[in-house]
Amino acid sequence: MKRCVTKIQGILKWCALSMMRKKLVMYSWLMHNPTQKDGQGVDIGPQYRSVIMPVTEEERQIAEASKERADASGAFSAPIATIIQPLTVFYPAEDYHQDYYAKKGVHYESVLTRKKSKL
């Protein structure tokens, strides 16, 4: 982990979280098709759309900058359709969605086929 600041309590932890957010957004571009509008694969509808819902202004800025870099990287054959909008409400998943793999034995898979170095 890269050190941002030393000798100031709390700042190093904040910098680590900030870097983790950046990596998380970067990997999200690799783990799904961010160019497909209103769905993923055969799952079509607004509930399946690619969306990032930042809670803070910093998270929004990280997401916007990452989206711009990913779009300009040449890693995708179409523009990124991922929507970036503030998180306004959070609903826990229904019981039948909990422990889905353990209950059903099937799951979605994501294969990282894009070159990380392009992003």
C-alpha cells in the first residue's frame, strides 16, 4: 500500500480507503460489461443496469474520473453506459436472494478478459 501521509492520525487510514475505492471502481469495469445499456447479458431491465451509486462527493469524483479513463482506454468496443448517480435509498435483498449460491448451487461468473493495463 502506498503511504499518503504520516504522523497524522486518521489520514493514513483515509488514504488507504480512498485507494481501495479507486481499485474497486477499476475492477468493476473488468468484471462486467459496462457498455451494455439497461442490462447485463440476457438480464434486461433497469434493475440489471450498470450503475455506481456514490455516497460521498469524493466517491463520485473517483467514479467519474475512472469512467473517463476507462472510456478513453480503448479497452471497450463501445462507450461506457454505466450511470453514476447518488445513493438515495438502500433496500436489503429479500430472503430468497440471501445465500443464493449455497441454496441454488448456481451463480453468475465473471471472467476478467480485458487487459488491466489498458485501464
